[in-house]
Amino acid sequence: MSQEITADQIAAYAQETQAQPAASVLAGATQKNGINAASYNNAVADKLDPTFSVEVDTGAVSNQKRSGRCWLFAALNMLRHEFAATHKVKDFELSQNYNSFYDRLEKANWFYEQIIATADRPRTDRNVAALFADPDSDGGQWTYAIALTQKYGVVPKSVMPETASSEATTQYSSVLNTKLRKDAIALRQMIQDGAGETAVEAKKNDFMAEVYRITTYAFGTPPTEFTYQYRDDDKNFHTITATPLEFLNKEFKQHLNDYVCFASSPQADKQYNVRYTIDRQGNVVGAPGTEFLNVAPDRLKALCVQALQDNTPIWFGCDVTEEMDRTAGYLAADLYATDDLFNIHVNRDKAVRLDTKQGQVSHAMTLTGVDLVNGAPTKWKVENSWGDKNGHKGYFTMDDAWFNAYVYEAVIPTKYMTAEETTAWAKAPTVLPAWDALS
């Protein structure tokens, strides 16, 4: 059935709107100030003072600027806080640019390999279309950080500082992705024309040399060995000479592969205590792609509390676009009373939002504290990577209701896993499609 909007219907809509209580006042406030300001819930905001009964000792926040590298910043934040504490360098920071370089290089290789593997499928195939839609972005997942650090190590930020292109990746991504799509068409055509594996691999290698050149011009050349000199907080002078992998293995006790990504999705197509992976999602060929163990909401929260009580910061993925006051640094489930403003009821069920793609993992940050009242969390301290001009010197306060609604995953040390969880994680993962809500 197809029916157009009639003039009578529009008149009825207008009459119904005018009949709403204080319609003209609410309309004026919304038009003057915007929806969020007109519906701002001060009663909720007033409860978000930045004090916490459990806190990990951290320093100044980092700043990803105009890039989508939150997942990498959050992962490296977990490592840098250990170095800062053990070496007495309060605001030590690792080079995000160093790992970003290899992330983009590896993603290009991964993309070419996926294109070759699917060359027999039409471009309208949903998996092939998904590859062309996003060949090589700066977004990522927890497992991407594991793959990068295990293969390439880490370096201090001063060894490979940011560049204009690493801090604002739009131009680089535009050039690279235009090239990758063109190359993908050429590789698919070669295979469809009967070219042998050797010829296809040689052509891919030529393309990769060009990707390396583009990335080097944009981000700089990563060091294979470096000397890092610093004065600690007691003014003592130190020198470290190492390769990036030596630096990681010698100077850091914790390693990112000692963690498991726990998710909590109540969707009907996912079960609890089951290991999942996302089809054709990854960055380093040969390394695991996106993987997570789905658990009940209370279990995810309990694991986060346990790790924080042991002075362990936690990488987590969430939908930061929902119910956020960026300037104040507030994340609260009822921060904006839009239902009351418009006299509507929006279904905010977590499973429904994920099923309909309203819910998405849009951002990664680091949990560094929690406020416990009678043993139960009421609010959480969040280290963001948006610089110190937002929130409380860059730190955000998240209420527990926001955690329930918009936190989808968190990485937890394997030592906290139960026997049942360990057994579930040891099983082969169930494969979800590339377009799954948690991708």
C-alpha cells in the first residue's frame, strides 16, 4: 500500500502539535537553543562529580585530534601508564603514529588479500561490497592493537611524533582509498582473465610499494632502532637503546595479548559464554581478526570493577554519540529528556538498538576509576583521547546507567576468567557476518 501525505493530514498534525502542553514555549526554546540544550537534565548532571572511591593513578590525557584512532590510543594508554609508574615518568606517552603507520600499511595488504580471495564473486556480493565500502580506515578494534604491538612493538612518542597527516587523516585516507579501490578492480580483472598466482602476487607487491611510499610521505619513516633519553620525576637521567620489539618486551610487564575482549550483547542471535569473530574483519594477515566472548551484562561490569580494584586500566568500546555532554565530560543515560520535550517514547532497548544499527561501537576509551556505594558501581572515571579541553582535564564521568545502555565491550586480563569462560574461549569462534552490529 502506498499513500501520499494529504493537506488534511498536515492540518491535523499541526492541530495535534498545537494542543501539546506549552507547545509554543517548548518550540521556541528548541529553535533558539537546539534539542540538547532545551532538554538538558541538570538533575542528572549534578550527580556526576568527578570523585571516585577506586582510581588508577594516571597522568595527562592524550589527543587523537581529527583522526579515528581512539581504539589505538586507548590500547596504548593501558601500556603507557605502566611505564609512567615503573620508570617515574608521570606523563609518558607512546607513539600512536608509529603503530598507525603499520596499521594502515597492514590494512592495505589485508584488503588486497581479501579482494584476491573474493575475486570470483560479483561486486554486488554483500561481502565484496563491504570491502569496497571501507578499504582502509583509521578505525579499529582491540585485536588490531594486539596484532600491531606483537609484530612491531612500540616506541616513545618523541621517537616518532605526530605529523599533520597522522593527526588529521581525512586527506591521507581519501588518497589511499581511491588508490586501493582502483587497484582492487585491477586485481579482480587479472584473476578473472586467468592470470596466475605469481603474476597477481607481483602486481599486489607493486601496489604495496606505492602504499608504503604514500604512508611514509604522510606519517614519516618508522624507526627500526632508537635511543630514548629522559629525566624521571626525580630528575635522574636515563638512556634506553632498543628496537621497538625489544622496548616492548623489556620495559613492559603487561602485554596486550594477556587480555580477552568481553562483550555483552543481549541480541537473540548471540548467546552468552560463546566466543565470536567477525567475518573478514582484521588488519594484519595471519593474526586473529575481531574476537570477543559474549557475557551477561552484570558479569561484564563485575570484571571491570575487579580489574580496577587491582589498579588495572581497561580498554572499552561504547557508543559515545549517545547522551554525551562533550564540554562537561558527562556520559549519562538520561542526560537529555527528549522524550519529555517532544512527548514521545523512544525504545532504548539495547538489543533493539543493536539489531536496527542505531547501537554501534563508535568509540573506544579507557576506564580508570569507579565509585562504589555498598559494593555497587554508581559512576565510572573515563580517560578519553580528546585532549584536556573537554571534561575534567580530559577525563569524563559516566553514570552506571550509561554503562548498562551504551558500553558494549571491555578487555579484561585472562587471570580473571572463570573456568567456564576459559573453556568457552578455547573453542573455535562462531563467525558473524561482516555487517554485524558489533563490527
